[in-house]
Amino acid sequence: IPSGILPCLKNLRELEVRYSDKVKGIFEVNDIEIMDTASQLKILTLEGLSELTHVWEKNSPGVPIFQNLQQIVVSDCENLQTLIPASLARNLKELEKLEIEFCDKLQEIVEKEEGIATNVTEKFVFPHLKMLLLYDLPQLTYFCPQTFSLECPALNNLSVLYCNKLELFQRAHSTGEHEGSTSINRLPPTSFLKVISNLKELELDWQQISALSLRFRSGQFAEGLKYLNNFSLFLDTDENEKPILPIEILQKAPNLTEMSIKYSNSLEIFLAKNPKIGESKLLGQLRILTLYEVLGLQSIESQDSSWLNTICEKLQELNVFECPDLTTLVHSTATVSFSCLKKVSISKCSHLQFLFTSLAAKKLMNLEEISVKECESVKEIIAKQGVSTSEAIKFERLNTIVLNSLPSLTDFYSGNDTLQLSSLIKVHLWQCPNLKNFSKGAIDAKSFQGVQKSLDPNDDLFFRQDLNSTIREMFQRQEILKAGYGVYISELHIDVDLQNYVFESLVILKLDKCALQYAIPSSILPFLKNLEELEVQDSDEVEGIFEMNDTEIIETASRLKILTLKGLSELKHVWENNSQGVLIFQNLQQVVVSGCKILQTLFPALLAKNLRELEKLEIESCDKLHEIVEKEEGTATNVTEKFVFPHLKMLNLYELPQLAHFYPQTFTMECPALNNLSVLDCNKLKLFESAHSKGKREGSTSINRLPSMSFLKVISNLKELKLDWQHILALSLRFRSEQFTGGLKYLNKISLFLNTDENEKPILPIEILRKAPNLTEMSIKYRSSPDIFLVENPKIGEDRMLGQLRILTLYKVHELQSIKPQDSSWLNTISEKLHELYVCECPDLSTLVHSTATISFSCLKKLSISNCPQLQYLFTSFMAKKLMNLEEITIKECESVKEIVVYTFGYF
């Protein structure tokens, strides 16, 4: 504030100057005119002024105009050495608060005037000063660098921390000096004890605590600290010092109601052995205790000698902050009583597991508020101890619970004892993502109004039926949002109306690693009005997909069309059997289920009979699935069910070792649109066998077989067929028996999976191929020998048998080294008409066509070879000259290939 500006600031009452590396002074007061009128400035705040050297110019006659100052706060001004000129300090009659912190070079608070004799005793009177705070001032040595007296009759709050050169409570004279002599290396000749006699709040570090204890021990100050009610002890010392409880100070503070112990590196302070502790004169009135950064404190244990145990009986409020070793508030074997405790607050205790055991909790009958914040290891607030009893845990006065940022919390109480919370009004809950239940037992909370989901107390409460239901639905909503969006979106977790809007707007929902028992709980399902696609994957928590126990959800048909379930290791059912609500899913068009190891059935019969829109059904790698449609309870065994899927085009069944039935009793099945069927590694599924077993008459039925109606009719319109050898063989046998004349006249693609044991020798399924005259594409996969290529049938290649084949794929055919000159091989025959040839992962293939082969690929347009490690080349130059129609060659990942076409000497 330059002197030219200062006269204009006649009404300025508050000035803040912050964060500048240019400012060297605050007030320029060298102008005569500014001395005439007192400044109205009452509050002065200076912070982060790295180059500040003075606030007022020394010995300037203008500084007394600032006599109305009430509050001075100076922080982080590292080059400031003095603060207040003596001429101003003598006139600060209105000063109420003086706070100085983090000023590394500050040596004195009041600067001595030039020309003042050293033997003159200054007198400073601050009649209204209530608060004096001195923090982290390593060079501060004096209040004033000459003898002085100090009067602060209104001072009620004093904090002196980390001012190591300031000997606040030392005697004014040094050892060896007579009483009247004064050393300017000490503070005032007047004892500072008189200044502190009216204190209500005192905050000291261990150096000042020790000095004050010594003065009290000397018996020179009888008046004591009778008004003191709040005392904070900062005990961060070096390893050699072991701070103890300052009995001498506490004895002088009979009315102390609140005490804080901070930054203690040892537990020595809790081991004071004084039988008077807890009596009226010594901590007898203590009601609030705060422990902050006390290292080594794991719990409050049963140590009769500990004063902490003694005073706990009368405590009304306990605060524990940033105690990294704390695992529980009260040890399980402790006999300590907190019978008067009304409020407990725990924050940032990283190893805390729980607060109390259930036995200790039953003694907390006066507890009114519990607050636990930012304790990442907390799993529960009350831990079960021993067996459950008929005695309830009674928190009859508990009205507020605050749970904030507890990522590991799963329950408030994990036992089955009843919780009586008759006064509980609301629970503040924020960022507790794993809290699934409030309690596993019964809860009596008749006054409960809801959960405060945000930090804003004005936000609406969230409530559903009761406390447990409220917490459960909050968790369900949160999990769906988290699993669906992949990230924690705080706004969505707060605003219920916003959540409902999001749910109602969803068209596609993909839940990844969902932690719910039901992926879609009944409370959420009614909001998913527009959901058309649902994917649930990679969860070991989900046991069911749709919870159907609410009657309201059966009134409106779901718009869900696509359902995909993958990697759900604990999934037991998708829909609950015999629930009328399943009918709302009649619009399903596509169902894909994969990697659900313990799933035994898929559709309830009630739903299966109404899936008129189903187009695709794919099930794979479900180890325990034994039927696709589950029988309704109470259905007579002699009733033939009818399933009609008019739009079903694709049915894929892969790796289902226990699948024995489509439906476990007699039924008929119509799939007029089915054009794609895949059945692989379903060894118990007798898809193409007769409905009756060998030796039974035609009319009898075995429920160990599929339908009484032949599945052959279902496959008559197929365009694509994919079968393993078991089903290839069964279908061939049915065709051989001439029981089915319809054939496979629409089939244009067949894949033969021939991975059998060593004793079986699969051959080309002539009976099937004869029924598929329009087959254009064939794949042969997983064959351990090339025997299948040696079929001797002169009709192969004619119109009715592979005559239309244009695309051939060989995949993982072992021992196939090349296509050799064998006139009887059907492979030689059909190669003349092939347009595309694909060979993949045939480990023994060294060349595509043997050098002596007369085989012709004259129509071949596209050739693709990949992952054949022994392949040396594709053709000889002689063979290549015949490939006049070849348009594309692709070779990938064949590490031994040296050339594509190899020159053969002698052929011309």
C-alpha cells in the first residue's frame, strides 16, 4: 500500500496480501498527511510473501494510525525478521488475535525503537487480546528484545509450537544472576505465568510443556490454570526423549474437560502411575479425548496402571485420528468401560479392522454418534465375538452414524444379534463401495428416515422399506453403475433421481465383474424399461441374473432382445423357476451363455413356451448344464410339451459334457427357420438317436433321450451344419436306415470335427453328403491322420455328392504332408472344381501338392495357408503352370517356408 494510495483507503477494514515474491513492505507511511486520521483497518492477513522484510517502516511516525487493528495473521513470510514496531505495539488496545506461523527468520515480534535506552522497561498492554498463536518459528527468541512487561487480561487461547529458541516459561534471570538482573536472551522479567492464568485453551509442544512443568513444580505459581478446559500436547520429540503425562500442569487445571495428545512416537505417556488420576483435581472432569498420530497404539487394552483406562469410564467423546497402528478401538480382552461415551470419531487409521466387539458394544448404552472416515482396512464397525445370544446390542440413544470413504467395509455388524437402534434417524454414507448389508441379524430402527448419500445435509434422504433394504438397494444401484460404466461416477452415486433417469434411458447395459448376487435385482428391473441388450461377464459373485420376487414387474413386457452371459462361475440360474414374472422376457431374440460352470438349466418351461421372437441360442463351456429347458414343478410326466420357435435361425451347443436333454420329458419342437446348427463335445446329448432305446417298442419313451419327435425334421432346412464325430456317426446311421427322406437339400456348408480317440478311425460321412446335394463349402478339423481322404467312392464329385463343392478348409489335420497322386482319393477328385482352399495349422504339411502328383487345381482362385511350421514351399514350377485361374495367394506364420514356387528341373 504506497503512501500515495493509503490516504484514499479511509474506510478499509480488512486487507489481505497473498502469494507474491515482489512485495518487500506492506505500508509506506512516509507522507505527513496520513498521520492526521486513524485507519479503520481491523483485519490484516499476510501469507506467502517470500521477499517481505517489514510490514511497517521502522520509526515511522505514521504507524500509530493503525491502532484499531483487531486481528493480525502472518504466514509463510520467510524473510520477515520483525513484525510490529514498538510505537504501534504500545497502542494496539483493540488487538484480539495475533497469529504468526512459518516465518523462518522471524526473531522478535515487537521491534525495538532506535534511541530507546536498554535499561528502560517497556510496558505492553493488550486488554482485548484473546488468542496468541505462534507456530513453527525456528528463530523466534524474543517477544521484545529488551526488558518489558506484558498484560493480556483477556487472553484465553495460547498456542506455542516449534519455536525452539523461545524460552517462554523460563525465569527471566539466568543461573548465577541475582533476581533483579535481566538477560535479554530470555523473555520478559515479568513471569509469563501471569499472562496464562486466564487461559481456556492451551496448545504446547514438549519443550514448552517441560518448561511449564518445571515452573509449576517449583511451587512459585499458586494461581494455576483454573479456567483451562482444553489442553493439546504435541509430543513429537527425537527418539531419545520419552514424553510422559505432565502431571504438574494437569494438577493446576482442575476444570480440564478436553485433552488432545498429538504426534507421540511412544506409548510411555499412557503409562503414568498416579492413583489420583481420575479424581476431581486430576483429569476428573475430562470428557473429551483426542488422539492424533500416536504411533504404536494398537488398541486400548486392559492395563490397570494406565490412566487411559481410568478416564475412559467418564469420557463422553473420543476422537482418534491418523493412528496408523490402531487395529481396533478396544481390545477383545479389555475390561475398560466406555459406559458414558456419547460420541466416537475415528479417521485415517489405515490398519483399523473394526471398532468394537459385540460384547464391548453392549456396554455402550449412551452412544449417540459414531463417525468412521477414511480407514481403508475397516471391514465392519462391530465385530462378532463369541456365539450369538438372545441379548440384543442396544444403541438406544444412537441417532447418527457417519461412514465415509471406507473401501473395505462390508457390514456395520457381521453377527446375528439384534441391533436395537430406536433413536437412529439417519446414516451418512459416502464412498463405501462394498457395504452390502447393514447387519446380518434383525434391526429395530423405528425412527430411521433414510441415508444421507452426499456431504450436503440439505440433500434428500434415500429410504427403502427398512435400514437393511435401504443399504442393500444402494449397493445394488452402485454396483450396476460401477460394473456398467467401469468407473466410479460420484454424481450418479449421490442423486437417486439421476440414477433412475440413467436406468430408464439405458438401451445397452454391460456389467463387468458385477459383485451382486442378482445382476438385475427386482428393485432395479422396473426402471430398465428401454433396455434392449444386457451383457453380464466375468463375475464370481453373481448367482442369478433376474430377481423376480416383485409383483409389479410382471405387468409390462420387457424390451430386452439380446442377453449375453459369460464367465459367471457361480451362476445357478438365469430366471427363478415357476415365477410368473419370466413372461415379461418374451421379446428375447438372442441368448448367448458361455463359461457358466455350475449352471444346470437355462430357461424355465413357462418362458421357453413363449419365446416366439428367439433367433439365436448359443451355449458353450457350461460344465454342469444338463438340460436347456427346466421342467415346471407339478407338471405331469405323461404330458407332451410343445415348444415352437418360429424365428430361431441359429442353435450352437459347444462343450456341454453333462447336457442330456433339451427338456427332461416328452415334447415336440418346431424350428421352421433354423438354418444354422452346431453341436460339438456334448457327449451325453443323443441328438439324432431314436426316441426309444434299443429293445423297447416304438411307442415307449426313455427320458434319457431327447424328444419323442425326431430331431431330423428340425434340421431339414439347415444351410450350415457343424458336428463332432459322435453326432456325425449318429446322423449317418439315421440316414442309412432310410427313416428320413427329406434330406438336407438346403445345406451349403458343413464342418466336420473329427477329434476322436486313437481307436476310432473317422471316415467321410457318405450318407450325410448324399443328402446334401447343394453343399458348396466343407471344413475338416482336428483329424490325427489323413485316412479320411482315402474313401473309394466313384460317385464323389458327381452332382449328388460334393459335385457343387467349391470351398475346402483343412484345419489341424495331422500327418498330412501333401496332396499325393492317389487316384482313389476323393480329395484328388473334388480339387478339380475347387475355387478356394484353406489350410491352417497342419503341422506336418511340407508342400501343398506332391511333386509327382497329377492333381489339377485348374479352377482354384484363392489359396490361403497359415501356421504350418514344416511347410517348405507350395508348388513346383511345373504345378504352378496349371493354376491359370489363381487370383490370390496368402501365406502367414509358416516359419520354414523358403520359397512359394520351387523350380523343378526336367519339367518343361
